Amino acid sequence: MTILESIGSVRESFRADLDSFPTDQREIDLLRSKYFGRKGLLADLYILLSGLSNKEKPKAGQSINSLKKELQKEFDRKTASIAGPKHVTNDQLLDLSLPGYPITNGSIHPLQQTLDEIKGIFKSVGFKVAYGPEIEDDYHNFEALNIPKHHPARDMQDTFFVEDNVVLRTHTSNVQIHLMEEREPPLRYIVPGRVYRNEAVSYKSYCLFHQIEGLYVDKNVSMGDLKGILEYFVKRFFGESTTMRFRPSFFPFTEPSAEVDIWDEKREKWMEILGCGMVDPNVFDNVGYDSTVWHGYAFGMGIERMAMLKYGIDDIRLFYQNDVRFLEQF
Ligand code: DAH
């Protein structure tokens, strides 16, 4: 085969390959190196060329060069017509005019908002904020609050036991005892915190929830003071025109005891919002306060319950599901 014949057969082979030009990038690369690679068909022709006599070289050399140009042009044209990401430059891929993914603002959880608001109201009238343990001994959660073992009042709160005599606190009232054990009267505190009850989960009860306890101990504290502070609170929290009532009730740690209801316009009924009363002298005895000198009131309310009434939420579980569609409404 003369060199011109070899050149001709490379051209023919290239034509055939062009007819079934691959679309896959890997195959395109293979094809490119078949012709243009270091060991490709064009390189073979140059090797043949180097073996020619000086007389034959110029003409053959020109033919190979023009073949090379021709193939390169065709090859480029073909690859350009195949739209693949590799042939698109970065700034063509990046369309800066497309709308971006929206970044939404987070919001404060409705329970936290409610808690902040309640805290703010009580702080504005002189209450300090204290906290206490969620894992509690039987004594602080029950006994010292005048709820002896086997007393039917224990059934008011279904309890999670950690071990004998150690419970997940069923209310924030345990912190009343800690505060009075640790400090001398007078004292005026609110105590927010998480509490636990071993109840079937439903729209109205959950295995954990939050409470705020209030405790005020001083000389000459009366039921009138308790009514005054709670009325002030209710009107600030639910609105000036809120109707409320005190209803006699029973709690082992207060005597007398009451529950407070507010009139719910939407539901058209009284809704209970909290329990309260005058600290029972037995409780003072348990913490070593002289109950002939010191008097006090206490109250306890559920934060979920407050939020549900204020915002018209009818399922307590919503607070714990972290569904953005719920959360972003606050
Ligand atoms: N601890 C009570 C409960 O969880 C609520 C309560 C009632 C707290 C009366 C008080 C109180 O401090 O005086 O149901």
C-alpha cells in the first residue's frame, strides 16, 4: 500500500465513523483518540511519512496535514452538534435569572412565646423566676406537699416512676418545697418547667407538658391578694374584657383551694385555666416555716392549656410534632 492509499483508507474509515457518531461522551473520547491520539491513525501516517525518501516527503506530508485539518474540523462540528453538559461552559449552565429556593425565617415555638409572655407579666409585678429538678424524689413531688403515700390524691396525677421513690415530676409544685427549704421568707417566685404524666395520649393530654407554678410567701398574705394577682394576670394575658370566676376546689397543698375558669366566647363555656389556693400550714411545717407568722398563696397553670385557649388550638399534640405548617402561624 502506498502512503496515499493509506491516507485514503484513514479518510474512509473516518467517514464511516462519522455516520455512526456516538452520543456517549466516553465513546466520543475513544473515537477522538483513535484518530488524534498519540498512537492514533494520524500518528501512524506520520510514522509512515518519516520512512519516505526526501523526494516523496513534501507531497505526502501536505496530504497528511490537510487530512488532519479536515478530520479535526468534521470532528469538532459533530461534537458541537451534540448537546451534552461537557460541551456547555459553566456560565451557560448557571442561569442567574432563575428564582432561588426560598429560605424561610424560623420562628419562636408557640409554647416558648406563651411562656415568655406569662413570665413577662409576672416579672412586671415583682416575681422572680426559679427552676427545679424534673427527676424528683417522692418526698418533694408528693409527701412534703401534703400528699402522703396511699392518699387518694395521688391518683389525680398518673406518675412515671424512675425507681422506687424517684419519679418524673408530675407538676412544678415540687419546686415550692425546694425554694422554701433553701430560702428564708418572704419570697415571690414563678417556676416554669416541664412535667410528666403517664396518661393515654390524646388531643387533650400528652405524656409531657409544661406548667408555671407561682408561690408568694409573706406576712399578711390573703386570698384577696391571690384573687387580685390572678385577675391582673388573666386580663393582661387573655384581654381586658375576659370574664373569669373562682370555683372552690381541692388540692392537698393548699387550703382553701380554688380553680379559675375563664369564659370562652367561641366555645360558649367556662374553661378551667389553673389551680390555686392558700399554702396549707402542713406544707409550711414540712419546710420549717412558722405557719403562725407566714402565709402564702400558690398557683399552677398549664402552658399548653393557656396557649390552646388563647390561640384556639384544639389538639395538644400539635405542640410536639414540629410541623412547620403549624409552627409558622405563630
Ligand atoms: N400542681 C397542680 C396540678 O398540677 C396545680 C396547682 C394547683 C398548683 C393549686 C398550685 C396550686 O400551686 O396552689 O394539677
